[in-house]
Amino acid sequence: MSTFSRPTQTVDSINALESVLYFSHIPKTGGTSFTAILDRFFDVKDIFQPQLWWEVGDVEAVKKRTYKCIRGHFGIGAQILSNHQLKTLTVLRDPVRMAYSTYQYVKRESNTAVHNYVIENQLTFEDFLQDNRTRNLAKNRLVKSLSFGLGFVAIQKDLVMTPETYKLYRKQLNQEIKEMTSAQKLEFVKNYIDSCFWVGILEDFERSLMLLSYQMSWPVIGSTEKLNSHPNKPEISEQAVALVKQINSLDYELYEYAKASFQGKFKTLLEENNINENDKKFRELVDKKYQKNQFEHNQTSMPEHIIYDFSKPLFGQNWHNREWIEAESVYFRWTGPEVATSIDFWLKPQDYAVSLSFANLSDYELLNNLEIRVNDSVVDWNVKNDGRMGVIYFLCKASYCQQNGLLRIQMITGNLPTHDSVFNSHDGRKVGFAMKSITIQKQEHVDS
């Protein structure tokens, strides 16, 4: 049986900007939303795009690419995808909510194995938890997901993962964990949780993200919208809760263990800095640590000219997930869901001309109400637009730049409409400008 040894590195000893991060995506724990958040901090070329074992392909070829970010349903087995020790992130969810979300997913998605069975037999949630054909889908999925792929950790080379070969390897993926007793499984996964760089709790997602931003020296992430979430709050019977607890003893113990660990870390962070979580000083603490880290990372090579597109990492607040314009072969991001969106650049403090190119906007009134600030200084701007696409221009004085090199551009609009109300898209996100590029050029002089 393989043993799992805990990495000796601490949070403070890891250079987060150069780490290989791995998000161990447990199904039905808000992972689609978290993946969209995580992706903003990495260049597209540095992200390993496959998220399922049978999409991986040649494992040795994957290792040679030296990706900086891996995310997907790989469990502990993801370590074979990199020659570097992975810094693992994961999100846990209350087992009752997780089981109910699984039930709703099976009912909704016709390509799931038991969809027809559940629909044709009109299984209630309570039935789903007791039926021999379905109950396993709601049983100890946290433990199963995190330990998934344990049998691959010892394999060195010559693995090619395709839909066909995955069927051959599947038993090997989990053979070792199946041979463990329940107590051994729980101890193993607790140790894995302890070794993770960060563990978020979906029911405490905002504070979880704040802790992650602090650990990673990232800016405050700001508001996010949950993707693939059910719009209505579930009504779960006491019988269903009891049934979930009955078949999820390992998951419940692991969830409570991880939640207590998270709460302890968060409390320690607040106490060490003599602040409370509702105090704006907490957000200032996170932002200060981020700015210090960026200055130390960039101070010897601050540019005087930037051509930025959204394939690159994004440091800022209130942005939606990265999307692709096929006709132009460019990436873009919608601003939102809040009315204030920001993006940070690090340059030598001096005069600059700035242009913001947008591929679309949800409402022409956004241009009428738009206010642009650079490090809290309001700037005058102009726009050249052709219908819903255009470019916003403004001048940035040297006095607007922070001495540490931070140039924080903020776009503030009126209320944002939902994507579906404008484009009839079945997309409920609140969106503003579809931004595709930003150019910052040195100016010889800007009048005071």
C-alpha cells in the first residue's frame, strides 16, 4: 500500500507566482465557478486544458510542457501530470447539499448513466438515496474524489490516456484505496487535506476566497457569480438529511475536519493582524500584501509600454470568465457582475496614453454613465465606437501612478443588465463591456 507523506513547504516558503497549482475539482462543489476564478491568474498557454483523465493523452508530453496550472477531476493522481510537486487547491461542500445537487444534475442531464432510470421511475431525492442503482452517486464523494487516481502515483512513464485506454486503467486508479479500511481511508484523505496549499468551503466561499488571495498574494477577487448553479434554494426533508448522513459517514467527518481547519486558519490570520473580518482593514491587508509581492517581483523590469490581451493573467476585480471570439481569434472578458471593474498594471511612473478596446457592450447607456479612474483619480475619456464595439481613450498623468508602479484602472458604470435580457442567451450573468485588449503607451508629456 502506498503511503502519503506531507510536503514540508509552508505557505510562506512557496513563491506563489512560480508554483505549479493544481485544483482538485470535486464534482458538485462549485468547481466550474472556481475554475473561472483560478484561470484569470494564468496565461492561457500555461493552463492544462483537459479536465478528465480520458482527455489527457500522452502523459510524458504533458510533463514536458511544464504547465503552471492544472485543474480537473484527477484526484490525487494528478501528480503524474507534472515533474514538480503540485500545490493543491480544493473546495469541499456540505454532503447534504452535494448529494442533492448530484440528484438534480442526474435529473437534468440526459447523458448521465441513470438519467432515464431516475426519470422513468420518478425517483424522489429520498428514493435516489436508497435505490441500489443510484445511492452510490451520493455516497462519500469527497473521499472518493480526493483519493481518485492513487494507483497512478507510482507509475513512471508510457501512459497514454484516451477513452479506450482509460477503461483499461480505471481499476488501477482506485485499487489501493479500495483495499484500505474506512479508518485508513479517512486518515489518508485527512493527511491529503492537511498537505493542500488551500482548502475552500463552499458554504463559506467569500471568506475562503479572501484567505486564498492572502495566501497567494493576489488582489481581492471581488464579486463572482456562480456558474452551473441551481437558481432555487432546495427544500430537503429531514428524512433525506438522515439518509445522506447514513451513507456519508466518511465525508461528514472529513468535511467537519476541513471546516474546523479553515476556520482556525482564518481566525489566526485575523488575530495576528488585529483585525476583524468585517473591517475594511482586512481587504486592505490582502491588497497591501499583493502590492508588496508584485512590486518585489516587477521592480527591476517595469515596462513603459504594454499591449495586453485577455489570454494573459488578469489582476483585478469583478470580471467574468475568459471567452473566445472565433472570427477574430482573440479572447475577451465581460465586466461584471458589479458596476465597478478594475484591472492592475505595473509600470514605471510617468505619463501614459491608454486605450481600452471592447468587442461588445450590453447597453449603450453604459457609455453615457461611464466613469474611469486611475488609482482613484477621475480621468477624462473619449470613445470611438461602431455600434456595440469600439475603443475608449484617455491620458494618464504621472501623478496618477503610484510610486510602487501600480496603475489601477477602474471602470464604473450604471446598473448592468443580464446577458440573457440583451442577447436572449439563457445566460443570467450581469455583464457590461466585453473587453478584448488594453494598450498603454508612454507619452512625452501630459499637461497638468
